[in-house]
Amino acid sequence: MDNRSEPARDPHVTGAEAEQRRSAAARLFDLRRVIGGLFAVYGIIVTLVGVFDSQAEIDKAEGVRINLWAGLAMLGFGLLMLLWQWLRPAEPPASPEERGVVGPPDGER
């Protein structure tokens, strides 16, 4: 038994299904989705805190509703990241065959 670095081949998986799986995996691990989602959730929370700030908290910040503005900025950034991810989805990585990478010749390993 030799240890070649060839991927396991499933006879039931066609090329289109393999491409679809790679595409789904690329979208699943897209950092724009994670960053955008976290910023949007935290932005909503901080915005709500800013809307319900007491007058003492506003006076402490020199009359600026800092939680409201920071929350709106975070929410805007999160939505921008999610919009970017939706408009330009992640491309799946090229398969070794598409890149022209071939395994080592027999006997070199």
C-alpha cells in the first residue's frame, strides 16, 4: 500500500456535484458573512442602548449620544459587508486538475 496524495474518488459524484460542493464550502466560510453578521447584531444592540440612554449618560458624553452613533456606524458597516458578500459571492478554489497540478510520478515518494 502506498501513500499517494490523490483525493478519494467517489464514483457517484459527478463533476457538477463536486463543483457545487466546493462552491457551497467557499460561501460557507466567507469571512464577510461572519464579520457582517456580528457587526450587524452588535450594531442593533448598541443602537437600541443609544436610543434608550438616560440624560445622565448623555451628559457624561458631553451631550453626544455616542451609543446611538456608534451603533449606527456598526450596523452600517455590518450591512455593507453583507451586501458585498451578496453582490460578489466567493469563488470556489480551483481543483488540482484545473490548476494543472499533477501528482508525483510513481516511485518518487
